[in-house]
Amino acid sequence: MDEDRHAHRRLIGKVVIATHNPGKLIEMRGLMEPYGVELVSAGDLGLPEPEETGLTFEENARIKARAACEATGLPAFADDSGLCVEALGGAPGLFTARWAGPDRDWGHAMARVEEELRKVDALDSAQRRAYFISALCVAWPDGHVEDFEGVVSGEMIWPPRGDSGHGYDPMFLPDGSSRTFGEMTGEEKHAMPPLGRGGSHRARAFIKLAEACFGARFD
């Protein structure tokens, strides 16, 4: 039987951030550090990257969190996230990072998104709808896991604007904003209430995690 996702558990002590992605690590550290846990990354520990064989973002987050947890005997926190463009049938989706190639060339990845949009004549804003999704998972050594999801919707613009953030941020214009994620500071994207609105997909998922695992309140 699957673990009870509603039986929330507090997260304390040392926690492994199960990522080797420098951009994600910076964002995750910024979100986690205010809660007094001791953070160590999978990269710092030299852990191998597990094969992401899941068919959903949630499944891949679980794979990464469980692998780090089993390797260290510590609670582990993982994210699997991506960009889903509606006119492209949800692509790049689970292959968000792969579109950047082995060298993580995000300029190339953004150009590919634009090329694919033009192939399907998605030229106006209504045809360029997209969303970022973040699935977070916390895994404990006894097998307990908890999952949290955040989504932020917007549209893909061209040319990209801004050089902040990482990945497809300069090409993504979130709903209700005149600036792309690439034009926003990290504080604007990720700050928790009352300092910010938790505007990113990862921040929105983390608000749910913080309420469940740290007893935080954002009323």
C-alpha cells in the first residue's frame, strides 16, 4: 500500500538536497535555510544521479529523493520540474533539461522552443500558453514520503528578456506580470510571504511543503 500522503511529518536535523543542478541547488537552499535544517547536497556528497525513469514529474522527484535517502540514511528533499508548452503537446515537459543538451545550453533550448512554436504557427500570445510545474518530494529513511506540487502559468515570448534565474526563465512571461522570470530577482521569484508572493512554481510547491513539514503559516 502506498504511503499516506496526508500524515504530515516534521522535517528536522540534517537534510540532503537531492540535486546536482547548481541553479536548482541555489533556489532550494534559499527556500530551506530559514527553517533551521542542516543542508547538504547530493553533489557535495558525491552521490550518483539516479536514472529518472518516471512517467510524471512526481515519480521522478520520488526516485531522486528516495535514492539520496537510501544512500545516506538521512531525510532527502528532491524536485523534478519542467516547462510544458500547450501548443507543443506539453513539450518539452519531462525532457525540459534534455532540450538544452549535454552542455546545458539554455540559449539553444529556448531557440528550439521558439522554432517548434513557429512550426505550428503559434505566433500570438493566446497560442503560446505554457506553464512551469514543480513536484517536490521529501523521503524519510523509514520509507515515508510526502509530495507537493506547484504550478505557474504564463506565455512564451521572443526574443528572451533578462539574464537572471536559469533555464527558460528569460522566455517565460508569467500571468499578471510585465516582466519575464529572467528579469526578476531571486527574491521576487522565490520570497515567501510576507516578503514576497512565492511567484515561482518551486516556491508555490514549497509553501505547501513548509506548511506540512515545518509548521509554517502564510496567512
